[in-house]
Amino acid sequence: MEQNIQTWAGHAPYLVFTGICLAAFVAQYFWLRRTRFVKQPWPVWIIAAIVLRIAWQVSEDAGDHELDHIQRLTQDFATLYAHEIEERGHWKLASDASPQDPLYLDLINTEIGWEKLNPDIADIYTLRKTADKKNIFIVDSETDYNRNGAYDEEREQRTPIGEVYDKSDEGLERAFRGEPNFYLVPVTDRWGTWVSAYTPLYRPDGRLDGVLGVDFDAKQFTNSINDARIRVLGLMALLQCLLLGFSTLNAILRAQVVRRKQYIAKREDLTAALHAAQADVKVLSGLVPICISCKKVRDDHGYWSKVEQYAATHANTRVAHSLCPDCRKKVEADLTRTP
């Protein structure tokens, strides 16, 4: 079934681009999750979606621009060739002219020269409508479709003058109604699949003589449009890669910040615990075991000694003996009672 050249198949580059971008961001998401890095903030996904939307628009614009360029160029060629072939007297050539007719051979050679000068154009030909409404070829030269410099395929041979063209082609019929056009619906015939530009041919008195057609290979046409889209999508892919790279780096740096904060908090907790332990050690080290009976003190090695000896050993001091007021009173009382 014939379809307009602008189908979803023409959007394949964007669909592939979108699929790769989605796969990359999903892979990034699961990698960050598996490595326990910080998850991407939602603005990154919004920016990625915006880039995809912009990529769609600019790729469509690039494809449309390329389509318009090919259309204008092909139509300009068709108009130029139509004018020249009219000047050469195409209207004088009968629909049943001999293949050896000098005018016919001159027009054949003219078409061959045009095709050599413009290799992107697949074919150039003229048709005329008969009294019974059939479309017949008038001038359709040999065509080197495979560009190998020889007419070695059956489809590359010259089409006999008067051969009926029975394919339904709305663009061709519009041209027979006097409307120059570039028809975007591919038409498949025994020579291949084409999109074509058609221009009416006129006699000197203004009556319609026929139609000149310029074919453009439909596959090459689609590839040219897709190539234009791919060039733009390549730039958008670079933007997505930068977004992916910066967002990944941002996630890693934010994860490092979080881990550093956790490390600092843990270190502060350990420091506080160490200070508390040191305080407890100081308290414990300040306790001196002393006998409640004889008042001797136990040293670090388990030996018991008098208070004077312990103090002199651990405090780097010497003990001076004296009496407190209470003991002094007691001693004086004892001395008084002594005879």
C-alpha cells in the first residue's frame, strides 16, 4: 500500500535516540541505587525530558528543511528541463515517431546529459496523454541507475516511445491538469520506487503538450531526510551525555559529602566517648584504697604502706609531722594527767 514518505518509519532516528537516552538514564538510576550513591534529584529527569522534547522539534525541523530543499531543487530542475525541452521542440515530436527520428534522438541525448550532470536525480522523462486517456512515454532515455557507467540492466534501457505507463499517480494527473507539483507519495513501477516532480509541457500556442517528470529515489530521499535529522540528534545526544555525566558526577559528589558528614559525626561521637572515658579514668585513678583500721594505704603493686610513705612516693612530696588542734588538746590533757 502506497503511503506518504512522511511516515513513522521516517521518525526512526528519533525513536532510536529516545530509546538510547531512556536506557542510559535507567541504567544510571539502577547503578546509583546499586552502589548506594545519592539518587538523582527529580529536576534532572525533567531536564532530560525537556531535551527529548526539544530534540523532537529540532529533528523534525531539520527533516522538513531537508525535504523542502530537495523538493525545491527537484522542482527547479523539472521547471528548467521543461523549459529547455519545450525550446527544443518537444511538441513537434509525434507520439508514434520513429526511434531514429533526429528530434527524438536529440531529446534522448539531452536527457542523458542532464542525468550525468545531476547524479542525485534518478530519471528524467516525458509523457503524453492519448485520446483514450492513457499515459504514454515520449522521451525516456537510458538511465544508469546503479551508477556503474554502463546501461547493463534491463531497467536501465531506453523506454520505447509510445509505451503505456499504467501506474496510478496522482502527482502525474495533477500535472496533466496544469499543476506543477512534487508528489510525496512513493510510486513503485518496474524501474523502482520513486518520489517525483512533475511539470506541464506546453505548445507554442499555450495548449498542453505533455508532462516532464523528474524521479528521485524514494529510499535515498528518506535517507537524506533521516541524515539531516541524525545530524541534529547527534548534537542533542551530546547534550544528553553531558547531562548524564554531570548528573552522575553530582550524585557521586553529593554522596561523598553525605559520607563525610557521617564520618565527621561518627568521629565527634567517638571523641566525646573518649573524653568521657578519660574522665572516668581520672576519677578511678584518684581513688586511694586505705585501711579503715590502721590507715595504711595500698599502692599500685598491692603493698600496704603508711600514708606518709605513699604520699612521698606518689605526690613527690615530703611529709612534715604536726598536730591538729583537737589532737593537740588531747595530747596536752594526757601530759597533764601524767605524774
